[in-house]
Amino acid sequence: MDVENAVDVAIDTGNGAGFGVAGDPPSALSPSRAGDFMTCPLLYRFRVIDRIPEPPTTATARGTLVHAVLERLFDLPAAGRTPAAAQDLLIPEWTRLCADDELLAALITDEAERTRFVADAAAALRGYFKLEDPRRLEPAEREWYVETSLASGLKLRGYIDRVDATPAGDLRIVDYKTGRVPLEAYEASALFQMKFYALVIWRLRGVIPKLLQLMYLSGDGEVLRYSPDEADLLATERKLNALWAAISRARETGDFRPRPGKLCDWCRHKALCPAFGGTLPPMPVRTAAPVAEAVEVVEAVEVVEAVEVVEAGEVVEAGVEIA
């Protein structure tokens, strides 16, 4: 479970913008949930329909801590946003996070392990300062919750780490990653999340962000940049509508098939997966009326253009499997 997924869980269970109790139909789509379905429809079911709990790991907790520190760092006056100041925020922020989340508090109880955990988070922060100088920045938004509905009725929502704005009104979307830089073959998947948020901002404000920036903080750090255009975002919109149609069909039929692959070794739900000899839990019973379809049947033409939906939610774009 990555940091974005952890945030999704908080949204889903906290502010009413999520998916309801186990068994209820989903009412919105986020980048993480879209990625889940494209990776494995059964993983989407486990997280969204069954709502099987996924306790934090040290890796996801480290990401949560680093994100929190970077958010708090910009509360300081510009001149005070130094590497030392960021390091000084680590323990107070971890204490605050643990006070708010008993699962985080129970994750690391050994003092030696806690020391290693904080040291790893400190290394990620050092990686951040190799990439940019926060003293020169005044973000327009931080940890910004965004939500909009497309013309189809599909609701999109999520949290954006940071948005920077120039005096001319140009926008840059920034996302922090504490994991490794993806291989070139997976860069498109990494940028999908950013195009998702660019689409949301475009529909909210009528402005296409000038730059999408992924900041990988591990090691020496690396930045992936991409400048979207209208064609990019229209294609992303068609893809999301098609994906939602596939999700809706899978929800109506109960057919969320697994897609075994390299990521299965890291899946929390492998023991339940029939691809590995597991037994699926019964589909939860709905407690609410089905959500109205967000994508009308007439959009079948767009589905063919953007994303071809094959056999119970397997998603293929232009004949190339979306990883």
C-alpha cells in the first residue's frame, strides 16, 4: 500500500467523499483506485468493495512522515526552510501522526527500529533538498483536496501534494515520491496520476497546468517532468470514463478477475486470491441503492477510441496493456 492508497483510505472513511461501507457501490474515482483496477480488478474489489484493512508498513509510514514534514516545512518563514529545520520536524511530526493513528503508533515500538526509521526518513529529506530550495518557493496549495465531476457524471477526487503558481497564472503540480525512480517502461504509469490531477484542475479552474513534476527523493533524487496539453487531458478523460464503465460492469456482475503479475509478491491479499489457490470471501451485501451509472451506453464509441475493455475489466489501451 503506497502513500496515495493510505490517503485514499482516509478519504473513503473520513469525509464523506468516498465509497461508503463495504458492499456499497463506489461513487467516485481517485488515481490510486483507478491504478488498482488497471493493475488487477480483484485488488480493486478487495480495497473498494470488500474494504479489507491494510495496516501501514514501515515503507508507507516513512512516506507519510516525509509528506507531513514537507507540508509543515512551508509553514515556516522562507529563510527558515533549511535542511536542519526539516530534520528538526521529524520527531514532532511522527509523534503527532502516532497520536492520531493507533496503527502507526503500534507499528514501531523497538527503539533501535525507531532510530532506523527516522534515519531513513531523514535520508529522504536530504534527497529533497538536493532537488530544490524551498526558500525560493511559496506554494499556492499544499495537500490540496480536489474534487470535480466530468460531463459524464463521473466524480474524480484526491489529494495533490503541492501546486505552485506563477504571477502569470501558470500552474505546476508537484508530487513527492519516497520510493525508487520507476524504470522507463513504468514512467507512463507514474505520470497517469499526474495527468489525472491535471484533468481535475482543468475542469475546476479552466486552466491546463503548465508542468507536472514527480520528485523522487530516494538516493540522490530525481525529477520527472511532463508538460500536458489539451489532447493529453481529453485522452485521459476518455480513458477514465471507459475505466469507470468497466468498473461498473464488474460491480454489477461481481466479476473482478485477478491479473497475476510481478506485483503479486507484494500484494497484501495474495492468500485470498484464487490465482494462488486462495478462496474469495463472499461479496459484501449492499446497504445502499446502486449509484447511477456515470458513463452512458452511448459512450461506447469513446470506450473503443480510448480504452478497449476486455473480459471483465481487463484494460488495454491501443492494444498495449496498461501496467
